[in-house]
Amino acid sequence: MSNNQLPVFAGAAAFAVAVHLLLDHLKSKKSAAPKGSSCEAPANPANRSYLIGGNWKCNTTTSSALSLVSTLNSSGPIPTNCTVVVGVPYPYLSLVRSSLRSDIELAAQDCAHSSKMGAFTGEVNVEQLKDVGCTWVILGHSERRTGFGGDAGETSDLIAGKTLTAVGAGLKVMLCVGETLEERESGKTLAVVKSQLDPVVKVLKASDWGSVAIAYEPVWAIGTGKTATPEMAQETHAEIRSYISTVLGSAVAAKIQIQYGGSMKAANCKALLAQPDIDGGLIGGASLKPEFADVFRGMM
Ligand SMILES: *[C@@H]1O[C@H](CO)[C@@H](O)[C@H](O)[C@H]1NC(C)=O
Ligand SMILES: *[C@@H]1O[C@H](CO)[C@@H](O)[C@H](O)[C@H]1NC(C)=O
Ligand SMILES: *[C@@H]1O[C@H](CO)[C@@H](O)[C@H](O)[C@H]1NC(C)=O
Ligand SMILES: *[C@@H]1O[C@H](CO)[C@@H](O)[C@H](O)[C@H]1NC(C)=O
């Protein structure tokens, strides 16, 4: 997915389009609601608000980040019932926070296991992330779980520890889970997701879950030519919510936002967001192509 320009652009375009389709979606719901300034439509029948995250991954430079910020700045109003967050590489967090419109929140794409300053070469801790204006952190992305260039990747226990550190510091977490093609085809989807969630369930207090969104990434739907239909995505989201209900109770399950992270794009985001258990998206790759702004303008 991230190995050539086109899908990266598609991710960026999808992010822009998702925000705008969401706006349209909420407008259309609102038009059916009674008039009045306080009657913004609820996000979905379960009253959860939407969470749209953009994940820039290992992309952007100073100038392309600023150009993306400028595009986001002029992308029009964000609905009341929607939180928009961008996940930015460490070197550009400060820069983006100081130039991005204030109604878009900032996420890091990882954090250190320890919240302490110290002899942890190469790590960035949650206090540093807060210091530069992050309110969110993306944890356990499938790419980090898999590892890069011979690095073994992160275990679910490590990710659980990082999640505890982040919520303990007052950051919100987009916790990524999801199965590979092989795992789906052998019927292990829920077992895999459970094995990724269980270590987190073990370490967090029930009240901590208010700071966690689950980003479900069907890894098999990315770059394989296979796609999840909105119904397939809904089915897994409902199973995840039902599992959360079993282990954490129905109140946590009813509240938790579950984002879809399997190639949400213009063509499918409306159908995906209409599903009762899909509360947003975690949308990969953002670019600074001129076409990106055209997509925004085209949607206005
Ligand atoms: C959603 O919110 C509305 C307005 O506050 C309320 O009437 C309705 O019962 C809520 N629905 C659910 C499923 O909680
Ligand atoms: C939607 O927005 C309205 C108005 O700001 C707010 O009262 C309501 O609680 C929101 N609903 C959700 C689900 O966030
Ligand atoms: C983005 O908008 C903010 C104000 O909302 C402004 O201060 C900032 O300069 C803009 N940044 C860019 C890169 O356009
Ligand atoms: C993002 O990374 C890809 C490599 O996966 C690269 O081709 C592309 O140019 C990058 N995009 C930006 C905006 O830096």
C-alpha cells in the first residue's frame, strides 16, 4: 500500500473526502431533525460521535507538511459530532500544531513504553508528546506489529503497556487491531483481535477505556486486491463491540468508538460510516499533491 505514490495519494484524498462526506452525511441527518442551534444530529443511532484519524505514516517533509496543513485549514467546517485527528511523524508535530487549525487534533504514531525521561535512546515519551500539543497517540498499528526491516515488531503486551502509559498521561489512544489474510481465511479473525485486546483489557481500568478508540484494520484488505464490504466490516465491528461488552461490560461497549482502518476511501466511506458499529476511520497515507486540494474543493 505504501510502496508507490498512487495509493498514498488515494489515502490523502480519502481523508479529505471522508471529512466532507461525513459533513454531508450529518447535514442530511440534521435536515430531518427539529430546527434549533442545539439539535445537531447524533452521529449514529447509538449516539457515538465520529472519529476520523489521518495517519501520515513515514511521509512528509517540512514543506509538504505545511502544504497539507494549508489544505486542511481550508477544508471547511468540521461537524460538531466529529473529531478529526492527524497522525504526524515526530519531527513535524510541533510545526503542525503551531500552524494547523485548532479544531483538528494532533496524534503521534507511537510512544515510548516509559513515560520517564532518561536513557532511552531514540524513544519519545508521552510527556514530550503532550508538550508539543499531541492529544492522541496511534498505538499498535499493523505495520509496527509486523516490524520493519528485520526488526521483530511489537507484541500485544508491549502495545498494552504503551496504552496504559498513554492513558495514564492523559492522552487518548487509537488502538489498532486486526487480522491478516491468512488469519481471516482460517477463521481466526475474532481470536486474533481478542488476543490483541486481552493484554490491554488486563492492564487498563474500566474508566481508562473512555480514552481509547479501537481502530480495526483488516490487514488483508490493504494492498491485496481484496476488499471488505461495509457489511463485512460491520460484522467484525459488531463482534468486537460484543467482545468488549463481554469483558468490560455493556456501558463501555456502547460508548467505545470503533474506527475502520481498511482502505476507507471516497467511494466507500459513506456506506461504511452508515453502519451502526462503524464510528469513523483511520485513514492511511497523506500526500501533498495538488490534486489533494482539488478533491477538497470539489467536495465543497
Ligand atoms: C440518543 O440521544 C437522543 C437524544 O439525546 C435520545 O433521545 C436517544 O434515546 C439516544 N439513543 C440511544 C440509543 O442512546
Ligand atoms: C452532537 O452535537 C450536539 C450539539 O453540539 C451535542 O449536544 C450532542 O451531544 C452530540 N452528539 C454526539 C453523539 O456527540
Ligand atoms: C492554518 O490556519 C491557522 C488559523 O486557523 C493559521 O494560523 C495558520 O497559519 C494556517 N496554516 C497554514 C499553513 O496555512
Ligand atoms: C509517502 O511515502 C511514499 C513511499 O511509500 C512516497 O512514494 C511518497 O512520495 C510519500 N509522500 C509524501 C507526500 O511524502
